[in-house]
Amino acid sequence: MKLLTNPIFLKMALVLFASGFAFVMATLMMRRVRKSLGEQDALPAVAPTAEQLPMHAYHAVIQQLKQQKHELASLREAEQRRAKSSENISAAVLSNLSSGVLFFGPNGLARQANQAAKNILGIASPTGMDAETIFRQTSLSRTSGTAPGSLAAGVQEVLRHGMPLPRVEAEHLTPGGERRVVEVMASRVLAADGSVLGVTCLINNQTEIANIRRQMELRGDLSAEMALALRTSLITISGYAQQLAHNHDPELAAQLAADIAAEAKHLDHTIGGFLAESKKAQAASANNL
């Protein structure tokens, strides 16, 4: 009786009873699970129950998503191939242009330049340079409309404000020390959403045309000088001839005839010099072409 009233004994008895009860329940549960698994293995395959339908739907959605992912990957690869092909075509077209094409990105640095632009500017690789560096030795000479103070400033204005740069003519000194006359136009390039992609500069080498223009101006000056000299000589010869026609003094007539011959010789020398300069100009034009 004392043992039954002992608290420690009662606690130990309670723990032992709880453990035994838990063991019995666990054994029963294990048997029930084994029996259930055995019945499932013995049953033939049947349509999914209402509880299993969400799992089947989940797997179907997963399969559909995988298929869509594969289709998207295929479309992306096809788009990349088309973009690469378009890029190759654009590069081929630019490389075969006789005009130079220089493209500046939104940051003001050159991103692309075709071979013609490299040859005209005399810069092997302008990519990564800004307009100030590329056109450092370029000064404007002839402009059409309103033009900026420098070519580099014009490119920056186009990039910031979008107003196209009109056709300008400038003298460019290449890094090799060769002077060239270039004609430049610039315009902003926009994306489909209206964002600024950069600025494209079209550059043409006008050195030969400028040389021809200078030669024609020089010829015009020479022609004017020649016409004045010819007119003066003809007036002089005419005056001597009139005096000779109305003169009866043999000595004076001989002097007038000598003066006429001297003026004719001077006129022949002037015409000969003009023809020689013209031949030189023609030879220089042929060599430049």
C-alpha cells in the first residue's frame, strides 16, 4: 500500500503505461499500412480517383510548360540566327560603300566604322574614340546652312538635340600628316521605341574635287590676267599702226615698226607662258585622277 502511494512509483507506472500504449498503437498502424500497400499492389491499374486528379493535372501542366520552353528556345535561336544574318549583311554593305560611315553610340564614343571611313580619316581603328579625338585635326572650311564651330561640336549637338548636321566641308589632317578635304553629314539614329541609339556620320573624300576647283579658280584668274594683257598689247599695237599709217618720216616709221615688233614679241611671250601654265594644270589634274 505504501508503494501505491509513493509519487515516484506512480510516475514510473504512468510512463510505462504510456510507452506500452504507444508501442501497441504503432504496431497496429504498421500492420494497417502494410495491408493497405499490399492491396494497392494487388489491384489492377484504374483511372485516377478524385484525390489523384490534381497530381495528374500538375504533371500535365509541367509537361506543357517544358514543351513551351523548348519552343521558345527554338524561336530564340531562330531569331538570333536571323539577327546574325542581318548583321552580317549590314556589315558587308557598309564595308563595300565608297563613302565612309562612322557610328557614335549614346555615350559619344565611336562604336563602328567601315573601311572607307578608316581610309579617309587615316585612323586604323577609331572604335572607342570620341568625336573630339577623331576630328581633333579637322577644321571647317565650307558649310551649308547653319553649322557649329567645329565638327566634333556638331556631332555632340546632333546627339543631344537631334537636329541633323547639314553638309559641311572641312580640312582634315591625318595622323600621317596628309591633308584631305572631307565632306561630312550627321544625323541621329532612333530605335523603334524612340530611344536614341547614337549618331551616324557620312564622310566623303572631296580632296580631288577641291583640287580641281582650285585649279579652275586659278585658271580663271590667269584667264583674266591674260585677257587684260592681250587687250593692252592690242591697244598698243593698234596705236603704233595708226601712227605708222599717217607718218611720212622714214626714221619715225622704222621706230614705230620696231615698237610694233617688240610689242608683238611681248604678246607672244605672254601667250606662251599662259599655255605652259595651262598644260601644267592639265597634267596635275590627270595625275590626281
